[in-house]
Amino acid sequence: MINSFINSHFSPKRHNLKIGKYFLFGNKKKINSTRKISISQLSNNLDFTKNLNQDTDVKDKFLSWLSFNNVFIFNKSTWGRAPHQCFVSNETTDEGEPCGRGLLAFKKIQQGEKLIEIPENLILSVKEDQVKNEENDFLNEYDSLGIFLIQQMAMGEKSKWKIYFKVLPREEDLNLGFRWNLHDIVFLRGSKTLSASIYLKQKIKIQFLRLEKNVFSKNRLKYPISIFNLEQWEWALSILLSRAIFLQNLKKVSLVPYADFMNHNPFSTSYIDSKKISFSQNHEIVMYADKDYNKFDQIFTTYGQKTNLELLLLYGFILERNPFDSIELRISLSNKDSFFEEKKGFMEECEKTTEITFPIFYYKYPKELYEFLRFCIINDKDLGLSDLSDFNFNDENNFKLEKIIRKLVLFSCEKILKNYSKKIFEEKILNS
């Protein structure tokens, strides 16, 4: 994997092997007074400090905007209400790796406590009549929300979400896998990330061209080309793919300010959803603590059970300890098998195909993989007088058959690994 992940203050957690702890906290060794410091080094340090100050100002304005819009984020108790349990930190870490901006516990939090409450009117989503004309019935929810996001962004100071837009990732910080340059992503050859990135980038382009033909070009006054172009569309889809949340109870995709500050942890079971407010027709967006938190612990949510391929492609980071990371093995029946027709008919009766893809995890494999391999390999000697439907595919006592299966799995995994580059000069580039 490429280690040069950009350390964005607004991006979710990333596995950054390039930036160490001294990048954030500074080397505490004393500097010799006779050491020369170049103007360019001094300029870079000043720029870094300036960016940190700007990020703090933006964060403070954003928190004020949330408070103005009835989001309770005060760390002091008010009449009849305890202090808010969380606070925003510009720099968070997880197992020593920088995560960018995130939420930390302001005090001890017990499992089951409500952590966030966001009014429904503050989320950025679309209604059926918000992006509507006589010829756009083909638009899906991401199409409509992408168009609405670009419209609101173009409104600038007139937009309700103008402060929120300022904390969204900048164009240069959107380091999602499908946005990488070809000369960078080529280092991932052998991984499905390469083909998946190219496919997703092409799909977004096709999606834009479809909208350009059927919506944008038919009303240039409403959709000027200076605003509704491929570059802006790719930015909007990048924001939606990496930050949008599907609210199950409301049945819609939305951008939820403040809630999208939370970073991903594959071991978290907390999720963000809407809940109807008692004695009201309105909803609020809520999340409850999935465990106890100590003061200053980082509060995580889950983006779902995603592999590193999906995380890199959609969020721009990977996890070293990802229990859901896997490679795929595609197994198929051989048409040269003397029992091919019988086995094919058996699979059709079970409403299965003759080709099945299985995930191989770091520490486990699906039981169904071995069952299907036994099914593929068995011959007349193994069956004897038994019928296919009577054969026990869970039986592990046929040691000769089990040995063949293990060798086959090992050979398949080694074949996949050989597709990855191991050249020394490429390793130097990746770690430079």
C-alpha cells in the first residue's frame, strides 16, 4: 500500500506510516544554536502554524453555528441539563496514528448514554421536490443530493450551511483511493483496489455525462457550466461517499454536521440514526455510547464492516487491525469434471451457481469455502454408491481430500500475492 496518505484535519482515521509522532508534537531534543535553518524551512513551519490557527478559528465558528442552531454542545451544565459529554479536538490519535479531527470524551461516559442530538432541520438532505423538473424522474438519491450540495456550495454566504462547508475537506485533502493519480495507484497492481478505483472514477464520469445531457445542458441559467462541471461533480460525490450517512428510520441519505466528525473504528458498534422526538412530529439525529469511555478517550462510530479496499477507495485510509479485511478467492466447478453435469444440476437445485466467491480473512476462512471445495473435488471413489445429495460435505475425516484442499487454498493465495510488486526500488519509493 502507498504510505503517503495526506494528514487532513478533516478526514477520518487513516493508517499513516509516513508521519510520526514528532510531526504533531515536535522533537523535544534541544536545537544547537549554531545550526542553520533555511528560509524555506522557516516558511514551512510558519505556514503549518498558520494553518493550525485557521483550523481552530474555523472550528470555533462551526461550534458557534451549531449552538445557534439548537445543538447542545456546552461543556457546562445549564438549567435542568448536564454538560455535553464530548468536545472537538483538531488532532486525535488512535494507537499512535494521527486521525485528524475527532470527538473526545469530556468526562467519563457510561454505555448507553446519548452522545449527540442534532435537529433534523440541520441535516443536509433532499426532499422529492427540491431538485425537480419534468424530465428528471431517473435521478437517484445521490444524484439529487450531489446537485443540491453543489447548489448550496455555490450560494456562498447565502447558504444555510455556509459555516459547515468551511469544515468540509478541501479539494487537496480529498485523498480517496479513486482520486489518486494513475502513477500513484499503479503501485497497487495485484490488488483489486486498482481496478475498483478505475471503475469508480469512470462510473462517476458517466454519471456526470448523463446528468449533463439530461439536466444541466437543458437549463444553463440554473446549471451554469462554471459551477456544474466534472470537477465539481467529482468533489460532491467524494464528499457524499466519504461522509454521507443513511438514516434508517428516515430512509434517506444525509450529511449530518458534527456527527460526521467521528472517526471509524471497526470494533465499534455505535451507529448514527434518527429518532422521533417525544410529543412532536420532528426527528433528531442521535448516537448512543456502545461502551464506557474514560475522560479524553476518543469516541468512535462505525462506517460498517468494510475491508481495507473499501476504506481506501471511499475514505482514503486503511486500518492495520481490520478484522473485516480480506482477499477474495473465486472457486468454480471444472467443466472437465466427469461429474460436471450432475454437480451443476445439484447446484441449480440449491439455487446456486457453479462459481462462488469467498472472502479469506487474516485469521479465519468461511466454513462454506471448504464445503464447496469438497464438493468440487470429490470423485466417484469418494462418493462410492452414495448420491451427491447424501454426501456429507462437513466431514473433515477424509484426510487425503483435506490435504488436497489445503494445498489448493495455499496455492491460490500465493498466486494472488505474486501479482503484487516486490521490487526493491518500488519499496523505496513507497517508504520515502
